[in-house]
Amino acid sequence: MANPRQEVRFTKLFINNEFVDARSGKTFSTINPATGKKIADIAEGDKTDVDIAVKAAQRAFARGSEWRVMDASARGRLLHKLADLIQREAIPLANLETLDNGKPFEDSLFDIQCAVDTFRYYAGFADKIHGNTIPVDGNFLSMTRKEPIGVVGQIIPWNYPILMLSWKWAPAIAAGCTIVLKPAEQTPLTALYIAALSKEAGFPAGVLNVVTGFGPTAGGAISSHPDIRKVAFTGSTEVGKLIMEAAAKSNLKKVSLELGGKSPLVVFDDVDIDEAVEIAYNAIFANHGQNCCAGSRTFVHEKIYDQFVRKTVEKVSKRRVGNPFDKGVEQGPQVDDEMFNKVLAYIDFGKKDGAKLEFGGKRLGNEGFFIQPTVFSNVTDEMRIAKDEIFGPVQSILRFRTFEEVIERANRTNYGLAAGILTKNINNALMFAGAIEAGSVWINCYDAVAPQAPFGGYKQSGFGRELGEDGLEPYLETKTIAIKTPCKL
């Protein structure tokens, strides 16, 4: 049962399987976005604490350590055990997620199940990571080994705190790495709770470490740390560039980035309009629009444009916004005052730039960070709401005429995370999938993300892939071994 007064048990850094205060003694407040009030004070880690966590991770990764000599299948069993414990604690975890992030309680439960699925997927992969034998020229036996890269730093965002933790931890653990993770300062509670579960599951000390704190300090220390060999980041493109710069200047550590998006969803005139409206609605309003691959540019064919807009407004006008612990609520608050003000500013930009406000566009209530779901029509490509990532519940509906025109316009962006097309014409669907510059293309659906399939972006939406077998590669080194033989084998 949902409980908005969920007890906060874990507020300290998790290093070497122990909860400890930040060395500075500093704390920061995590805020309930539904009320704007403090939930708890959290330890504020910085460079000193990251150094301590990295040393613990190095000891856990040292040659001959319990973690390094552990069978790969045993790593898989640990991942399964952690998944079991997360499933056991689903209700208190969902309570904390909703309290800290503001997403509806049922959405938090859904995210938790997706995280469990991710841990189980990579649990099965732990003992299936292997190299090859290669038929090289001459009298040599050539083979490759896949080895864990070592200590990795991971920085996750606030929009899907538990799910993003699973995307980072699961493949790194399966590969045999050790980890220093920084959760977003807005949403640290569930990462600390799962850290406690990792100790209960039986992970050796130092394998999993969580340093809460702020991006420029704790995050910056991870990105620039000379003993971290790889950093994985999910967040904004602007911060991704800073992480790349820090990684290059420190030790040329490997980097994988999953960054922003301004994803197109293209609706052709041969669709079932009601179904298309439903898909487009979920594509942009899911998670309050706080979704890196949100379908935030809805391109609609001119023949059905007016009807599509009318039906969209009917749909959005019925959306329930309110206390995320209340049954039936579809949208809670934005995560904090910064994002709240950013979204409202972009709504003003839309009106000033000449888009037609069809619905919403205002704050809801006087407490918390609630915004009405908002729909703009008559949006054109040069408007700020059509170019910039808003990261809020704002749907921009653009008109198009031809296939070639919409492909060119859809690709006219610095981003390339995802795209979708709704049509009954399989030729158009396949041509679109081939022509669009995006890491994920969804045909007659949207947000069809699964642990088994890779996810990542083109262009300034980042590089590297998460999920699927591809998600293991950033955490592995390939070693080639050649053996001289008396004859050609």
C-alpha cells in the first residue's frame, strides 16, 4: 500500500559495505516535489569521499580478491539475489521513489519491475561473456579474452532513479567491474536503499559504492578521478560535454553517454486517429514529459491535422494531475523548482513565438511543482519549443505534407536518441526507419524499450549503448593472446 510518510532509513554515503557520514560532515536536503518541503538531510559527498570510495573499489577489484576470483556464474546468482530483494521491497521502494521524484505510485512500481527484469537479464549473461579463437596466418593459436575494465564511475539522473541504477549496475556487475555511483541530488533515497540490499544480497565489500552529492563536486570528482577507468553518464548534453572534457584531461578514461533528445513522432494520414492520439499522448506525457526519448515533436499529416489536434485536446483535458500517491492520478509534480520554472518559461516562449496554446500552460495549485499538461498547435521548426529539450509535459504538434519533407525536418536537430512513425504503409515505415538519424526507431508504438535490446543515441544524444549484449561492451576490455605452435592448427 502506498505510504506518503514512508520512513527514510538510509541517508549516509555507502562505501565498502558501510553507511558513513561525508568526511566534511556536510548534508543537503532532498525535497518532496509535491509539497516543496524537506524529506530528509542527505550526506553531501565530495572529492575526499569519492577518493575513499575509489580506494574501496580498487581493493575489491585487486588481483586475488574475493570478487576477482568469484565464478562468473556466482556473479549471476548475486544479481538474481539482488533482484529478489528489490522485488521483496517493491512497496517501500516505490513509496520512496514517489516521495522523492513525484511520479505516480503505480509508475514507480512499474519502474521497479523493469529494474528487476534488467538485473535478471544481466544475471543470465554473467557466465556467457567470452572471447573467440581466430584463424590468423602462420603457426599461431590466436584467441581473445573479455576482461572487466576495472573501477567504473556511474552518474545517474533523477527522472528514473531506480531504473537508471539498474541499467548501470547490472551490466557492470555481470562484467566483473567494481562501481562508484553518484545518484542525482534530487533523488538519492532509493539508490541508498538498494545499496543496503546489495549488502544483504552478499556482495563483497567495495564492489558497490554510492556517493551522494552534487554534480560539480562529487560528479566532477568521479569524472576526473585518475583511478577510475570508465565513466557512464545519463543526463543532459551540456553536462555530458563537461564529463568528456574531465575524462580526457585526467586519464583518458573511457566514456559512455546517454544524453538529451528532441525526438520526432511522425503520424501519417492512414492511421486510426484515436489510436495515434493515444500513442502520441503517452509518448510525450509519460513521466510528466521528463523522459530523454519523449516524443516531443509530434509531426502530423496535413490531411488529419485538425482532427488530430481536436482529439488530442479532448484526451489531454481529462488527464488527472495531483498527489502522486492518490489512486488514478496520471501526473504528479515536476521534480524540482528549477525544472518547474524551466517548463513554464518554455510555455511562455511558445506563446511569444506564435504557437497556438490549445490547452494547459499554467501552474496547478499553490503548493509543489505541478504544471498543467500543455498542448501547442501551429508549431513551426524554428520555434524554441520545437528545437530545445523542454523535459516537461508540453506537446508540440507540427504539420507536414510529404514523406521526404518530414524526414528532412525530423533529422534537422542536434539530437538523435529516438523516433517513431505511425502508419499502415510498411514501405513508408521501413524507409523511415532507414532514413531517420536515431538510435531507436519505433513503428506503430513508442517507448518500446526492453532489457534485451540496445538503447542509445546518435549525434549529441550520446554514444555507447545500454541494455542488450551491447550494454556489456563499455565495461569490458578485449585482450588478444597469441601462442606459437609447432605447426599450423
